[in-house]
Amino acid sequence: MRYLITVLSIVLLPQILAASEVNVYTSRHYDSDAALYSEFTDLTDIKVNIISGKGPALIERIKSEGVNSRADIFFTVDAGNLWKVQKEGLFQGIKSKNVLTTVPENLRGPNNEWTAIAKRARVVFYNPQRVSQKEIIDLAYEDLADAAWKNRVVIRSSSNMYNQSLVAALISNIGLERTEKWAKGLVENFARKPQGNDRSQIMAVANGEADLAVANSYYFGVMLSGSAGEQQQEAAKKVRVLFPNQKSRGVHINISGAGILKHSPNSENGNRFLEFLLSPKVQKYMVDRSYEYPILEEILPSPEIAGLGLGFKEDDISVKKFGELNPEAIRLMDRSGWK
């Protein structure tokens, strides 16, 4: 009998240990997320193990680990990245009814294999000393290609996933031909060769190097909060934010999101982890520190982001389109001369 108990212990112990953990592969780089993981453990007794890195490297690691992978959750930014993981066949369907009833269908992946955790708006920043209200009233993304903005617009390079997803959304909304014409016009309006990150574009507008910048709203929250330094905080105070396409389909919305991996040894814990991230308390904690927009309508964003305005119209396009149309978007950007 003692021998049998010993054998059973050897066989079952790994399963017992596995049942008490969730392994999260994440390309999000927010120090504040660590406190969330600790709270999840306190609430559930499920230990959160974090593997952090850049998205492409993590994807390659998951692929190389294959059926032996211990990864349960892949947590990243931009729906296009999540689509790439799904295309590789690396996700399984989310089983949590709580998650599926909380997150709108347009913010979930095909077959419910991934879901949004927070939202990001790609907006226009302008310098009120150089741009009149008449020029920007009812501004749409399409208007950025107008000759009136020649040598006045800055935006990141075409290799940036946020821009690729914006172009994919435009292809879905206005068609390939119109989007390509728009992209060529936009390139003609560049104030400088694309360079730097989103904050660099906002800084360029604040410093008078350009009049308009396209960037994600959460970068502005980081700058305005002072956490990126006094220089960036002062720059943020010099610019204003505009939500494009308010008279039509609404502002472009992207996401931070996550999915449960195909060979997850702890998929039940993974579903519980996603539920946790979408709970009201965690949503509020997360967006107050990441400056993103919450999924839950009853939760307000951070004061810095709420100050930009609430109740704006969002484009309700399915974010899965950003992945589906990504190859076409990249080819179009290349043809347009967008470097």
C-alpha cells in the first residue's frame, strides 16, 4: 500500500503542481502589471509565472516548444499580432462564458481564440498655435491626404504594426483603391521621413516640426502624467487631441489582448486569469496605469485620458480584420512609398 501511495504521488504530483499555476508569455512592458499578477495569486492561490519579451521572439519560442510548451496565456498588443499567433494554429478557444459575454464580438478573434483586455485609440495630435479650429473641424483620417496638409504631418514608419492595422482598417472601410490613393497623398504630406516612436511624433508637433501627428492616445497619457520626464510632460501640454471620423464611422480602435495557447497545461486557470483581467477592479487599476481605455463601459479611463473627452464615437469594425488584411496593407504601404 505504501508503495502504491508513493507511485501515485510521483504520478500525480506534477499534475497537482501544474493545477496551481498559470504561465503567461507577455510582450506588455508595464511594471504595474506585476501587482495584478500578485493579486490574482492572492485571490485564487494560482501562481502566475511570467515570461516577458518581444512579441515575435515569444511567438517563435512557443512554436519551438511545441506540444511540450508550458505556456498558458499569450498577452500582447495590437490585434494584428494576435492574428499572427492564431494563424500559426497556436491558440485554443476561450471557454469562459464570463469573458465571452463581457467583451463585444468585434473585439474578439475568430472562433473566440483571443480577446481584447483593453482598448487603444489611434488619434490625431495638433499644435493649436499652428492649426486653426476651422482646419480640423470634422477631420477624418482620409483628410490627412489633402494637399492642405503638405509638409505638415508626422507618423511612424510603415513597419509599425499600429500603422499597418490602421491601413488595414481603412482598406476594410473604404476599399483598396481609395486607401492606396490616400496613402500616396499622406506620404506627400510628410513633414519629415518617418522616424521614432509615437511619442516622437507628438514631440515633433509640440516643437513646431510638424502640425499634425498620428499616434496612440495612451502615449499621450504617459507623457502628460510626467512618468516619462518633465520635457515630455511639457510637450504634451502644448498639443491638443482630436478624435477623427466623428461624423462618420468613428475613431480607429486597437487593443491589448490575450488568448489561451493550444497546448496549455493549465487552460482552466488561463480562463480564470482572463476573467480576472476583465473584472471591474482590475480594469480600473490597469487603465489608470497603462493609460488605455477599459473594455467595461462602467469604468472610466485614467484622469489624463478622460480629460481628452469621453463619449466619442468608436469604429466598430471587427479587429480581426487588422490581421486578415495585414499582408495587403503592407504591400499597399510599400507601393505608396511609405518607408
